[in-house]
Amino acid sequence: MLSGLFSAFMLHSWEATSVVAVAAGVVGFFVVLRGSTFAAHAIPQGAFTGAAAAALLGTSTLLGAGVFSFLAVGALARWGRRGRHDVVTALVLVIMLATGSLFLSVGSQYAQQTFSLLFGEPLAVSSAYLWPTVGLAAACTGLVLVSYRRLLLTSAAPELAGAGGVSPAAVNFWFLLAIGAATTLALPVVGALLVFSLMIGPPAAARSLTARPGVALGLSVLLALVTTWAALVGAYWSNWPLGFFVGVAAVLWYLLGRGAKAWGHRPRTAPAVGSSR
Amino acid sequence: MPDPTLPAPATPTGAAPAGALPIGAVPTGADAGRRTTPPGQRLPVLDVEGLGVRLGGRQVLSDVSFHLCQGEVAGLIGSNGAGKTTLLRAVLGLTPVSAGHVSVAGSRGRRPPVGYVPQKVVLDPDLPIRARDLVQLGQDGHRWGLPWPSAAKRAATEELLAGVGALHLADARVGQLSGGELQRVLVAHALAGGPRLLLLDEPLANLDLRSARDTVALLDCIARQQGIAVLMSTHDVNPLMGVMDRVVYLAGGRAATGPTADVVRSDVLSSLYGHHVDVLHAHGRVIVSIGDDAHRDDGCDAVPASAGVLADEPEPSRSGWR
Amino acid sequence: MSVLHAVFAPGFFSNGPVQAALVMGAVVALVCAPVGVLAVLRGQAFAGHAFADITSTGGSAAVLLGISPVLGFAASAAAGAASMEGLGARQRGDRDLVTGTVLGGALGLSALLLYLSTTRQGTSGATVSVLFGSIFAVSAANWPWVLSLGLPALAVVAAAYRPLLLGSVSPELAAARGVRARLVSAMYLGALAASVALSALTIGAVLSTALLVGPAAAALGLSSRPGRAMAWAGAIAVVSVWAGIVLAYDSYSWPPVGRGWPVSFFVVALVTAFYAVSRAGVRRRPRRQPAGRGS
């Protein structure tokens, strides 16, 4: 039944999903740490719009998704500095989706194409797509790892980082850009709607399992890989969309993290109230 | 507002004639006013008996006992992490108590007659809520249903705002007030519920010297004229030195409590900290010197207290201390 | 007259679906406005959006099961609210994570349901219609549902108005006043879910988020009173929806002729424009001078 899982045709899928998982695990770790869940949900909608635009113009999906992710990131970074973050995020999201629906309705797309843009279609990853994916993944993983300490510092104590000469706004922009890159490369595999599930589920569990940031980051990547591999096997076996397995796995990871936290609830060194020692 | 004098708080309860006392020279005026009522005749408002609190498996407070009568001002002193906020939350009933009990006079049902001003309220500048709305929510914020405008409520709100010298801020958005202004509005909010006891968590943090002095004078005035007991936490004892009737001094989860002059003493604080502590009086200020290096890790707040650099109080009448 | 004709294309007012859309759009806008102002104040815009996507799961399930979509919408909104409240997080950052996790699970389920309905029943248009909706497809049969979702949502906002406002200033102040924070926030989450389900049902998931968040955010800068801010939000939402419907109707004669542009595009553009103008006004407004500070 599963013998075809490792056929030459499926090999690209294995490679692509693994690359996506590594990037999502690394970026997602900071998404959870910085509480940027909503942004991580909104940026992929930009990628969706870009993919729709690309279909309309007949250009590469990856290019369209990349350009529109970048637009979404720019809008978030520019407007998010003033005004409320969640409001700006919601508005960018609906602008992107509405524009996407305009492209879809003006063009003559098939619903099937919309479906795969939203929910992904990993089994059809082509070899032409693989190398740009690897390049993008390397870029965004590199971006996060290079600014690892700055991201950690601005996540933990923004005012401290500002005093140390690190501009939280600049760090935030680069971070959003990393989300945009991860989104772009994950879009054809997992789909616009479920990229963020892959970004928050594994890191949420990893964060609860260990207090050391480096270990948590590694664990997050590992869990993301496990998630995509399991999803790929599930999708191959059942022919159901990959996104379903990713979404369900994210919920399971979250519950696992909550359970681990509740189970290992030892006397903490710092009580919640009344002490900052 | 004009410099040394504060606008005299109005007295919705009618406990004392408004503006009867000159408030500018705070410590002496306050003490003079206070001496007129012997402590024995005051009604107790807050009674804390053998209070213990455990949080996350750690004993934050143990065996804290003190009481507070109406019209008294008490300082809750301690460095960061000493358990000041925990104690205030326990009095409010927001933190479960593991030992002992807390009782607030006249408390029936779920809502004890306590007004609370939290330490840090971060507000969005766009919040469409004016100072008068916030004070009104102090009167009826817990009620169900839509609020109906009424002249009586409006008058009460303006009286409360005037009482804290913030009537001119009534129509400003709360998110756009300065720290000191917001503090006053929050005090008006807390007073709106008609409390017998007013709790303030670090009301002097983030205020400049003048605003801090004004705030202390205002709270003293409220206590004296409206007969409300005031308990405020601070990490520096000096700004309260002239007005404080009682001290609850927290260190390491334990407390030394009593009249100010009986607690802020070398022998009492030495036994609280478990090692020698010097209490020096110089130029009307108190310098608490906690010389042990082992306690330096309590946080930098130990340093200003011991160095005594913060307050620039007018000379309090030493004889007035109890 | 010709100007009027240029704005309102011929047949605009006599068109049945257009009339229904105008009425339904206004009703939804007016329900979303007060709920949305509170969502923005409480930092629950993400939850508001999440409900829109979660209800699309219910819509897909209804398509697959062949039951009334309304049932699916309402049931999934209720399930979403219950699971968010059940997983309830105390801190604001964690609340977003819980919202995201529930949303991800719902979207995953949505993927499966849409796939199944596409393969089994060949109703491939379900994806687009569920997600993007169409206000012109509102049927009169929905009215009982609209009322039974919208009125309770408004009733909750009215009943818990003061505790909700106080909680949006500071949860600590609310707790000190004796407000039952847990009960009030659960009630509000229910109202949010109901109003989003209502708007997702009638105007689509995208528009529902736009109408919930955009007018509310724009209104915050226009009035310093909570009640008036809600009224402004309602006015902005109604104007945006109506103008969007007019433009969408006109767009049938725009290229590509005969297809029409989606209403959601116009409404979102208008709402965003209102927000941008309001923000610009706030920035232009001189900051209140700290009065009485000088000696």
C-alpha cells in the first residue's frame, strides 16, 4: 500500500515538505515567542492573492506569492508601527483576500485551483519548484538564525533592546520578511490557510517542553518535520488534503504542550505575582 | 494647578467641611488634624490576622498581622518581590489566602467596600473612554445593562473629579493623560464606589518628585476628611514619612507592623531582616541602611532606600510620630 | 438625472437581490459595529476573524451533509467559541495562540470537508462560495436566523456593556469592582461568535472580518465616548456596505464585461479608506496639552 511512498515521483514531495518544515519550524519558534500568530495567519493570505494574480497573468506561482507576501509584510510593518497591531493585521488580511477574490472572479480560474491554493497539494510538487524552495528556505532560515539573539532580546524585552541600540521596528520588519519567505515556499505545499498551523503547533509544544531557547528551537524543527512527514504519509494513504493532517496535528501538539506543562507543574522559581526576583 | 496648594477635595460623604484645613504644608497640617481624634475612638476598617499566601508552591507571605482604622494612612514598605502586590490582592480577595484571614469592615457579599488603584495601567491613546466615563464606571462598572444618563450621576462624577483636582480633565481621553493625571482619575474611580478602604499599588512609582508629593498630600487629605483608611505600597519610606500612621514593613515574606515610629527603628527592622539594619534620621529623612551584601540581590530598590536619595520632604514634626 | 444613472445603473432599485442585499447588509453592519468596537478594544480582532473562518468549516460540513448551511454556520461558531473558552488562556499572547490553534484545526477540517464534497458530489464551487460568500445570494428564508443570531449578540453587548468597558480599560480594575471576568468574557465571546456567524452567513467570511474590525477601528479616532464610537462604527459600516453594493452592481459593465467585481473588494476598499482617513485625522489632531502642569 505504501510502497509507492518513496517512488521517484514522491521523492520531490518528501524533499519539498521537509524543507518547508525546517523553515516553518525555525520561523514558527519566534512566531510563538513574539505572539505574532495573527500576522503569521495574515501574510499567507497575501501569498494566496499573489498566486491568484500569477494565475491571472500566467506567471510563476512562486513569483506571484513572493511579491504579494512582500507587499503584505510591508503593509504590516509600515502601518503596524502606529495604531493597533491586530487591527492593522486584520485589515491587511481582508484587503489581500478581497483582492484575491477579485483576481479569481475577473480571471476564469477553476475552483479546483483555488482549492489547492488555499489548502495545498504536495503530491504535485515538481522538480522545477524544488530549487527555488530550497533557496528561499535557506534564506529565511538564515535570516532568523543570523538575527537569533536580536529576535530573542526584542521578544523578551523590547524596551531593553531599544536601549541596547537594537531597533525593535527593524527587527520586526526582518522577522515579518522571514515569515513572508517561509509562507511563499510553503504555499504550494500546505496551502495558504494552513501554513500558520505548521508554524504555531510544533513550536507551542516545544516551548512547553523545555525552557532553553536553543533546545526549544531544535525541538520545534524536529516536531515540524514529524508533522509534515506524518501528514505526507496520511495524505498519500488516504488521498485527503495534506492541510487537514497539518491542522489536526497542530491542535494535538498544542494540547501535548499544555498537558506537559500541567503535568510538570513544579514549584517555579518565580511566582506569578509579587516577585520579579 | 497653582503650586503649593492643592484644590481642597470635595467631600461627597460630608464627613468634614471641604477645604477646612490648609493643605499646602502637608505633614504638619496633617498631623495636627490627625491628633484631634484619639486612636482609640476610631473604628477599625481592615483587620489582617496571621495572613499567609502561597503562590506556585512558594510561600510569598507568612503570618502577617495588622489592622487599620478609619482615616488612617498606612504604608506598605518593601523591596521588589517582598510581596506587596500579593498582600494587596489578598485584601481585595483576588488572591486565595492559605492561612489566616482578612476582614474588611462592613463587607457583605462578594464586593467588599474597597477601592483599588493598580500599579500600572497601560492604556491605548485611542480608547474612546473619557475620564468622566472611567469615574462613572467606578460607580456602576459592575452592573448589567446599559447606563442611563442622569444629572445626579453626572454631578457625583464631577464632584469626585473635583475632589482629586482633576475636573479639568473630565472630557479628556484616559489614554492621553499623563502618569500623574491618570493617577488622580484612577483615585477618583476608586473612590466612586464609596469605599471604606483605599488600596494603592505603588502610586508613587513613575511620578516626578512634585507629582509624588501632590499624590501623597491628596491621599492624606482623602483619609482625613472622608474617614477612609488608605493602604499604599511603596519601596521608599520617605515620601510617606510625614503622613503615615502605620507601617507594614515586608521583607522575606514576613512583616513588621505597627505605628510608624515603633517599626522604622533599627532593632525592629534588624530582627525582621535577620541581620543588622541601621535606621538613621537626617534632615527630616529616614535612611534605612541594609548593609548586608546577601540582600543586595533583593533588587536595586534596596539601594535608593538605603541611600535615601529619593525624597526631599519638608521637615516632619518628629514629635508628632507615634 | 444622467449623473444619477451613472451612479445607480439602470434597474438597481427594482432588482430583488439588490434590495435584499441592501437590507441584509445594513442589518449585519449594525450588529457588527458595537460588537466590533468591543473586539478592537479588547484586542480580540484575531478571534473575530477566526470565527469567520471557523464558520466556513460549518458551511462546508453543511454542504457535505446536505443540511441547511445556517445550521452548520451556527453550530461551528458555537463549537469554536466553546473550544476557545475551554482552552482559555490568561495572557493576551497565549490567547492568540489558542485562537490560532483552534482556527488551524477548523481550517484543516474545512480542507477535508471541502475535498470530500468536491470528490463525492462534484460541488466544486463550495470553496469559493463558503469563503467569499455573496451578498447577492441572500435568501429571504434566512431572516429568522439573522434575527436569532443578531439580537442575542446585541443583547449581550447591552447587558454587559459596563463590565466590558471597564475590563477593556483594565482587567484588574474590573476584578476589583467585583466584575466576574470569566463570565463576562465568555458571554462576549459568544456574542462575537454569533455576530460573525451571522455576517459570514450573509456576506462571506472575508467581509465579515472587514466589517467587524475596520469601521470599529476607524470610529475609535472619531469620538471619545464609547457609545458614540459605536454609532460612528455603525454609520461607517452601513455606508461602506451600501456603496460597495452600488459599485459592485455598476461593475457588471466594467471589464471583463458581464462578470462583475466582487462586493467584498469594494467594501474592503471603502472600509480601509475610512480607517486611513480617520488615522490621518488622529495624527493631525494636536495632542492634548497636559493641563495645569506649569507652575
